[in-house]
Amino acid sequence: MVGITAGISLFFVLYFWAARSPQAALTVMPVLAIDRWFTLREGLLPVYASLWVYVSLAPAFSKDGGELLRYTARAALMSAIGFAFYLFYPSAVPDFGVDWTQYGSLQFLRAGDASRNAFPSLHVSFAVLTCHLLARQLRELEVPVVLRLANLAWCVGIAYSTIAIRQHVVVDVIGGLVLGVVVAAVPLREPAR
């Protein structure tokens, strides 16, 4: 658990540095028609925040150090790609005309988070990467199908929550989904024994 805590801490240091050090002009992400289908749901903030519990499950269930190392390498690669976007293609969600003072917990989140880190959604990327690895781990452990479906539902819930609390728009979520899928598919060899 110390490694997971250290990794998440390092992630946040680099995340906030990249988001606050843009090297290009800010782009406001487009709102698609589908974005208007989603209503603001402050109650989904705990689902959004649950990512930090979710991402710790795959390393915790790693069968050996090699699997843990490969997960860490993928997480580092995904973070580096996301941070490069935040530096060289800084982006923000549009102003939705929301009076954030009416949503205290979301106002707190928005105040602490930079507005230059919308695309791609690393929240979604990490959920997808974790879902991919957990799906394999749960299959190998032969857990009931309901737990495997719960894994998928948790990933989808996290992705949905990013839109529902107005941290991201659909384009950001698609970018995060693609990044997570691509990084999960990167072939990493097992270390030689």
C-alpha cells in the first residue's frame, strides 16, 4: 500500500504541475448534443472520487511483482501522455452557466483543480486501464460473474460521473477511453526468469 500511496502522491504533484504550466493557448472543449443529455448531479462526486480506491485494487490483486511492474509502467506511460496534452494542448470544459456556490462540494473540487486539464480525461483512462486488468484478474480468480459485472459498472460509473459533475464533456471522456484502451493493449513482456 505504501507504493500505491507514493505513486498516487507523485501523480498528483506532476498532474498539478502540468496543468499549471501550459505551453500553449487554452482550448475550450466543444459541447456535443449528447453532452446536453447529462444533468448536473452533485451526488455522483463520491463515485468520481472512488477512482482512487478503484485504481488501488489492480495492484493489490497483482499475482506477482512482474504484473505489478507492468501495471505501473502502463500507468506511468498513460500519465506521461496525459500530462503532455495538458502542457502542449491545454483544454478546459466550457462554462455551463452553473452557479457553483449552490454546489459546495463541486465548488471545492473546481477551486482545487486547474482548468487546463480536460482532454483527455485521465480519470477515465485510469478507470479503463484498471477495469481491463481487474477483469483478467477476476477471471483468473474465477469469481462470480456478478463481481466481474460490478467491475465494469464501477468503471462506467466513474466515466459517467466525470460528465455528471461537469469535470469533463463527452469528447474528453472519449479521449480518456481511447488512451486507456491503447495503453492497456501495449504489449509488455514479462521479465525474464
